[in-house]
Amino acid sequence: MARPKISVAPMLAYTDSHCRYFLRLLTPGALLYSEMITAAAIVRGDAQRLLAFDPAEHPLALQLGGCDARELAQAARIGEQFGYDEINLNCGCPSDRVRSGRFGACLMSQPALVADCIQAMREAVDIPVTVKCRTGIDPMPADAADEYGFLTRFIHRVAQSGCDVFVVHARRAVLGGLSPKQNREIPPLQYDVVERLRADFPALTLILNGGVRTLQAVREHLRVFDGVMIGREAYQNPYLMAQLHQAVCDPQWTAPSREQVIEQFVPYVQARLKEGHRLSGMIRHIQGLYAGLPRARSWRRFLVEQAARPAADTDVLVDSLRIVRAAA
């Protein structure tokens, strides 16, 4: 199967199984990613709790965090056994917690180690093993001659391990001094750097990530890159994913209405409630569905307030529709 042109970024505390199921109602073909899960947590912890997902979420990638090749290989093998379609190594997260564990963006300064990790995972599984990285890190290692040379050294060495798919967040990662949120906003976007990579590594599959928020922007980037990964916009304005699938992937596909999406989400929520999941933990992921439309704020407020009630059930979802219908 050809790699999807559109994907949704792994987002910690956001892209859990509930979120992914909801997004799948909006986009039948986009590649979805798990939150980053550490290899150690999978190997030594409750893999069932961490990795279980609904079959409807396919195609689905598991993003791993870690720097121990053997442990990553074990975690990748477990992920494959659970049915994930791809394993992705996080070489882009700049948070202090991740950095203290010697993984995430700081791994870009150790391309040989990353190559060893990729090789170990590729030997352990039969599904694709990919990398998500930044355009660079700040501060750069003392032995780095220049920023672009640092990036190409990383890409070249990791590609030698057999990795041929790189998702590149088009910002450098500031290691220390900025929060993860600030690291998504303050370092300037460097699309030109990723375009230069495209020219210098024509045999690789390059997926652009970072700051892409509109259909027009996706169309422009797909003229250069093999795919586009949508981050926070997929969460804050999820209906964009339906618009993208129709415009970019399948013009013959008819996008569901927002109301239809909610109606289709109800059986899933009912099933999870019976398993003991909290309604608020599922409803929080759909609050951007009516972004930019009349009465969206009232609709969100209703959802939040009603879902907090002890006896709340899927009637909350059904009842919420009267608010947006009144604005039609």
C-alpha cells in the first residue's frame, strides 16, 4: 500500500485512542500516530493498556521514545504484534524530561546511535521503521561545522541504517529555556531547509511537519514533499482532515457532515463507557469540530459542563446538536 500523503502528528496527551478513533471518522486514509510512548514503558510496563487500539484506527503508527537499541527493538516487536502499521522513532521532542532520558531531539547529535537503534528495530519487525526529527538543535554540538551540515550528517547516517522515511518538523529544537509549546511556536519555520533536503536526498521519502494549517498550504507543500503531517490544527480544527481527504486524496469521497460525525461517534463512546472510560476523556477530543462556526463556543461549553455530571452518558452528545442546529 502506498504511504498516505496526509498524516496526523503524534501529540502527547492528545492523540490517544479516543482521539484517533474520532479523527478516523473524518479521514478514512490519513496515517495516524500514537502519542510518544517510551520503549521502557512498553517492555517493562502494561503494554496492553499502553498499546491497545480500535481496529478502525488503521493505518496507525506507533511512535517510540528511547535510545537503547535492544529495548527499542523489543518495544517495536511488541508494537508489531499489537498490529501497528509503522514504528516511528522520536528524534524531535525538545522537552527537558525527554532530554534527561537521552532521547527526543537531543538524539540528533548522535546519528550513529540513532542508526544503531533503527537497524535493531528493522531487524526485529517487518513493518516500516521511520524517524521524526527537527531541522536542528540549539545549542548545536561543538563539533558541528554549520546547521545544515549537522542536519545532513544526521539524515545521511540514519539513512545508511535502512531508514528511508523522515518526518521533518521544520523548526530547530531549543534544548533548554523553552517549553514544548514554545518550541512549536518560537523557533522560526524553515521550510527552505527541508526543501534543500528534498533536493539533496531525492531517494528518501520526506514528510513535512510544522505550521501547516490550511488546505492551500498542504497543496503547495505536496508539490515538493512526499507527504504533509498536520499537528495542532488537526486537533483544534479537526474538520480540516475531512476537507483534506476530499481535496487531496479522494475527490470522489463525500465528506460527512459534522453532525454525522457526532452521530457516528456515539456507539464508540457507548462501548467505552461500558468499559469504564470517562465521558470527559472522550468528549475533550471533539471540541474543535465546529471551530469557526456560529455557536461553537456555546456548543463546547455545553459539552464540558454536561460531561462533568456524574451520570452523564452519550445523551450529552445527542443533546448538544440542538445548539448547533439552531445556528443553521
